[in-house]
Amino acid sequence: MIRAAATAAGGLTIRRRTKGARHLTDEPDRAAAIPLYHQIFLRLRDEVLAGLRPFGSTVPTEMELAQSCAVSRITARRALAELAAHGLVARRRRVGTTVVYRPPAKPIEAKMDQAVDSLLGFGRSTRVRVLALKRERAQSWVAESLRLAAGDPVLRAERVRYLEGEPLGYVVSYVPAALASHVTRRGLARQPILALIQEAGYRLGKASQVVAATLADPLLCRTLQVEPRSAVLRITRAVFDAADRPLLLTIAHYRSDRYQLRLDLQH
């Protein structure tokens, strides 16, 4: 069984605008002490390590990075060079930049129904504030996760979860446009997005989840009220229906001092 637990300050365990999701449509923070090229590298690195850019997928070109991040091509080139220096991508003339990183460990399997029960229980034990809910065109990595074409319409939901009055996590979710009418601002304010999907008559089949550690960028620092470069947990989750069709993509960042995942391993 997988259980999500939020830990309050006293030790009691209780059973990002797009920037929070670290998308490359964001411009880097020009007021930060970190060089622009390194900020872009960190975003790309996190997307690769989280599985958002899987093995064999292509990375934006120097020109595309320069345009989307509003930087020079020299800055974009340095970011890609650093990514290659870390062994995450390979750069080839006329082919482009391709992800060569493979996750080192075999995924741990768990029962879907138990995991969903835990996630729904966690969602109902915390308070949520909906920051944004809007339709937009899917970026390539979102489209790939939801098995759509790049530019297809999706619904993007942005929320902050609170525990005992303090921010716990920043959560961004995407659902295909076909589900948009079932995911409303009012609904998100009262229950987890998975519950809304189930209420719409969809039967959950399987899910894949990647948990990784990362450092808080300026937006996460403001949203989660943590110190700059604090450790946070990033959880990337894709949920499918019984027919193996993607229903939901969620990227969440949680404060590491108030959130933990526990695995109960049994025969």
C-alpha cells in the first residue's frame, strides 16, 4: 500500500501561474543570483529526471529555447551543453538534442485501488485554494503524456494545498478537453480532482508515479513559504482509465518538512 502523509509542525502525522510546473515557456528569473543558462538547465534536468521527457524524446532546439525563455541563443546553447555534460542528452548535428537518460531503478508496483483511496483521503484531509483553471494548448511534453497532439486543447488546474493553515504543496494538473466540463473551480475547491473524474463515470485503471527531490525556485519559495533553494518533493503522476486511456497528468511540489511518502511492503 502507498500512503501519502502530511506531517504537521509538532510531529503529528495526519492520515506555479505555470511556473510552478517548471515549464520552459517561463522566462528565467533575471533577479536571481543563478545564471540564466543554469536556470534553464535546471528546468530541463528536472523534466528529464521526472520522466516528463523520457528516453528518446527530443529537447527544444537552441532557437526554440531562446524564444520560449526570452534569452540569447548563446545562453540557450550553454544550457543544452550543460545538460549534455551531465549525460542526460546527446547532441547530434542535423538530428538535434535527444534524451539518453534512463531511470536506474525498476518501478515499484502497488495496488491501484489502495493508492487511490490513500490519495483521496489525503486530499480530503487538507484544504485547497484554486489559483487558476483554464483551457490552453498542450505543450509537447503534456501532449505526449496525455497521448494527444501538441497544441491540442487541455484543461489546466493550478492549486495550493494547505495543512493547518500553512502551505503544503503546489499542484498543477492537466486533463484532456473531453473531461473539462467535469472539472470545475467549485468542484476542485471541495474535493480532489480524482474524485471529480470518478463522479463523471470514469473507471480508473492504472497510474504511474515518479517521486524526486528538487530545489525550490523563486516561485515555489513564495508559494510554499520556504527558504530559497530548500529541498522539495516533486511528484509526477499519470492516471489512466480501465481502457488504458490517459485521464490526468499531475505535477506537484510538496514541502519536504511537512510531507512524506510511506510504502508498506507486504508479501
